[in-house]
Amino acid sequence: MSTEYAVTEIRTPLRVSLVQGDTRWHDPDANREYYGDLIGSLHGITDLVVLPETFTSGFSNEAIDRAETMDGPTVEWMRGHARDLDAAITGSVQLRTDAGVSNRLLFVTPDGEVRYYDKRHLFRYAGEHERYAAGRERLTLEWRGWRICPMVCYDLRFPVFSRNRYDVERKGDLDYDLLIYVANWPGVRAHAWRTLMRARAIENLCYTAAVNRVGTDGNGLVYAGDSAVMDYLGNPVSECTDMEVVSTTTLFLEELRAHRERFPAMLDADRFELL
């Protein structure tokens, strides 16, 4: 696993906006306009905007031929909105790379910097593994004093990859404070979605923010939303239903660190190396 760190001594609350939208099917222009309208009023009230998985197309193998590149309009759209909102923006899109087309999560900051994570676990049940190139490396980054690990949809089912490791050399810090999942998770598996996001928060001693879409896609799949932010005990800090909504929640690092001091389960965690 690769990890990036930047040490920031001043730690502040983090305002996270979950954008639970009804993604338009195979229509990137319409989706950029739609999601732009949803997030346009967030200036000054958020630090991090979280969009769903494949928010420009919907989760579709058939849209792969129109995949963009890192020089395409969606990256520039995210840069522009991050700058205008003075907030980071993250979400995944279909992007063409040297390895093929990846389901690539982008994390864009107001200064125009773009970091990315290519979805490692491709959804075999829907044939994603036959069309897309799998990523290998986990991304951990720092934003406004918080360490953040962003992932994509099916990754939620694989706890080893997301395990929050304890590093004695970094003065007893864990890898990250906030785990993010962006998803297109059909309503038929909603119970698993709600259960697993709680499990990831509890076992990793972290906040977990998980964003799903709503509506019905071009394949007839219905999405129930259920986007949420969970605290380190698996309790909901905020929960969405099955409606279009932008929900902003403030997270407090001091409370998280106090919990880790009271309940230092990371000291008893198994050591392992991911191959």
C-alpha cells in the first residue's frame, strides 16, 4: 500500500458534504450541470464535497467507449468548483489511462491539485472486471489537518484493504481519520451497504462517510441512497433516505482521538502485508 502524509499541527473540525444525487444515464454534460447546481451553494459551509461513484455516467459498462482522460472536461469541472467553493471535491469517473479504462476516484483541492485512486476491487457480478483496469495502490492523503482514505463502492466488502494500520514511528498515529466510500450500490443490497459501512467505522477506529446515488439507472436498477456518516462507534452522525439531498456534517478530530485513547484496540491489531 502506498501512503502520503503531510504533518499539520493545527487540527480543526472538518465539514463534509454528502451529495446524494440521481445521476443522469450516459450524459456527462447533463451530470456536470446537475451536480454543479447541487453543490453551487456550498461555498463557506463545507471543506469536502463527496459525489457518488461514476457521477458523470452512472455505473455502466456500455459508457466505456466515451471515457475521458485526465485532460478532459470533468477534471477541469472539478478544479473549477473546488476553487469556487474553497473546498476539496471527490467522486469517481470513467477515465482512460495507459492501462485501459479505470474507475478512478479523483480528489481535487482548491489549488488545482488532483490526486487519484483507481478502484482495486472490480465488481465481478456486473462484469466490471472484464472491461476495466484494476488499481493496485491505496491512497491516503491529508486535507485541512485530517488524514483521509478514499475508496470506491465494492471496496467496502474487503476489510483487509481498508485496514487502518497503527504506526509507532509516527508517534502512535493510525493511517487515517476519515474513510470515504463513493458508490452506486443498488437498493436490493441495501442491508449489506448499511451494515458494512458501520463495520468499517468500528474496526478502523475512524469516521466513515459513504455516498450512494438515488433513482433508477438505464439498466433498471433502483438505488436507495442511504448515504451516511458514521462515527468511530458505528453510530450515525447523519443519515439520508432515498431522496436527492446534499447533507453537510461537521466532524471533530478531538473526539476521535479521545476515543482512540480510551479504547486503543489498534495496539492489539494483527500485523500483515498486503500482496
